[in-house]
Amino acid sequence: MRAACKEAVKYGDTLIAMDRNPTLVTVILNPVANKRKAKKDFEKYCEPLLHLAGLQVDIIQTTSEGHAKEIVETLRGTEAIIVAGGDGTLSETVTGLLRRNDEANRFPLGILPLGRTNSLGNSLFQGGEGVNRVKQLIHACMAIIENNTTWKNVMKIEPLPKENEIPNKPIYALSSIEWGAFRDTIAKKDKYWIYGPLREYVSYIFNGYKDSLCWNCSGTLKYTPPCAGCSNCLQKKLEIKRKWSFFMPSTQAAQQIDLTNVVNPECATTNELCFKTCDFKIKPKVSDGLPMLSIGLGKNNYSYIEFVSDGWRRVKGGGTIPEAVKARTVELQPLESKPDSVLAIDHEEFDVKPVKITLLPNMVKFFCKSEVKDI
């Protein structure tokens, strides 16, 4: 922390023009994240660095579920948004950001991985426990201070309304959509807190035979193949306003490619797949430079031993769900399922309903470490 503070002070001592104020960043802090440890860690490891760097920091604490979304939808005057929390707070922030109509006032996002689940935060900044966790928070703060950014893909999830039903607003996700017995098992792990670091393993032992898990994920997928960009799937990129004059020189924006004359006949084709599985997952990925949705389907039936052993492999970071489909857009039509069945969207639970998932490539700009920033 001492070394990081000395580095941050260099930016705070830099002169700025007389006709402008210090750069204003808005921190959306979830004080109850990570069992109420998030606020303490933010004040101890993150807030000092932001102030020493000369930033004007406006901290808004969330008070309920969905509050971060409401904050971002109405936010004015800031130059960047910093999410201090976990995947749930980040997903709400991105949803609020992309629901805005004023495209000229989009903001770069920073992530301070202070929640229990930090999927994107851990991918941008290597995590760990103890000292390594402190280093992760320092790297996340310095990425904001140094203005290193990269584009990330976003999944747009739109509920498909029934006849004469008013459609709900879309939500946006960054990491995954999960459904099935493996997701349900991990969601129960905190019940076994008495086992400490072994609680994930124990949750598979105690739940591998229970009917409370969703063992029947079945339905229909209608999907279009991945596309690098053409007139059919053209999406207008967000324009992010930059006001980082005292930071390190920002990278040049990627050249815009005119896709109006690019024709890809396969892009408009729709394929259909019926499925039945115990494990269903959709996540964005990039393969050979092509952004896509990766749809994984696990086995239909697991014995108790198979389920526990496969779950343990996943806890260790080994076992993976087989990829069945690559797509750009997906319509998920689930069959009748148990009333308590849920989809986990960025680890937040939603009722299982028909939805359309669309991949939005390079939709939001995030602060990152210098070695992964856009060139």
C-alpha cells in the first residue's frame, strides 16, 4: 500500500488546467457485499488511492436490490463509474448504463472486486486471498488512475412476452447464464459454512441425491450462427465521452468499419435444437477473433458418484461443461419446469422464463491492467 500510495501521488501532483475541475468519478458501493466486508475494504485499500491521485470521488451506497440500476439510469455529471461490489452490483450497473438513451454520455466502468463472486474482476485482475487480494484491489485502482481500458462483450437478455403481455425491460450480463443441478448445488454452499474452505465439496456430497436440485433442464433453442459483423447484425457502438486530460495519453479508438455493405447470408439463418440436460450454461467468448455465445450442455443423467466427482473437478478448476452450440443470438424456450427453478444471470437468480439472448460485441469499456489494454 505504501508503494501504491507513492505511485498515486504522482498523478495527484500533476497540474490541471485552470478552467477545469478535478476529474469526477462516481463510486457505486454495495456496503453489504462479501458479508458486509466490502465497505471496510474499500475504505482501507481503495479510497485512499483514488483521493491521492487527485480524483474527485463521489460515493453512493446502494440500499436495496436494483438500487445500482436506478442510480446509473439517472446519473449526471460524472466522468467514470466505479463499481465497488460483486457480480450482482456490476450487472445492475451495466444494465442501468445500457438502458440510458443519451448515447453521448456513456461512461467507462471500473471494477473494484469486493464481492463474494467477481467473475469479470478476477479475469481483469488476478485475485487470491490475504496479500494477493490486497494487490488485486491495488491493481484495480491503479488501472482507473492510469486510464488503461479495454472493450468487453455484453449479453442482452430480453424476456419474451406472452400474447397481450407488456414486455419487460432487458437486462445485461457479462459473465454467464446458468441453469441446472450444478448451479443449484453451488448456490447452497453457504449453508455449510461450518466446513470452512471445504464447504463447496461438502455441498456436492449432501445435495447430489436431492430433488430440490433442478435435474431436468429441457426446452428448445433457436439460434443464429456467430458473425464477425454484417449489414444484418449491425450494432451501433456506444460512444464514450473522454475527459481524462491529466491521465496518461489514452489509446486511439478502434477504427469504425462500415458494415452496411457487408453481406453474410448465413447470419440470417436460424437453427433449432431441442435439449434435455442437468447442466446448462451460456457465456460470451472470443474464438479466433470472432465474438460468440458459447452454449454448454452437460449430460442428461448423472449417478451420485459421477455428480460428486464432476462437481469436485469443477471446484478445483478442472471439469468443464461440453460446448454444444456457438451462436450470435439465442432464443431459449424452456419446457414446463418446477416453480422454484431459477436462471442464474451473473450469479443473480431469476425465474426460468422464455428469453432472447443477444451478444453485443465490444459494448462497454472497462478499466484494466496495462498489459491487456486496447492498442
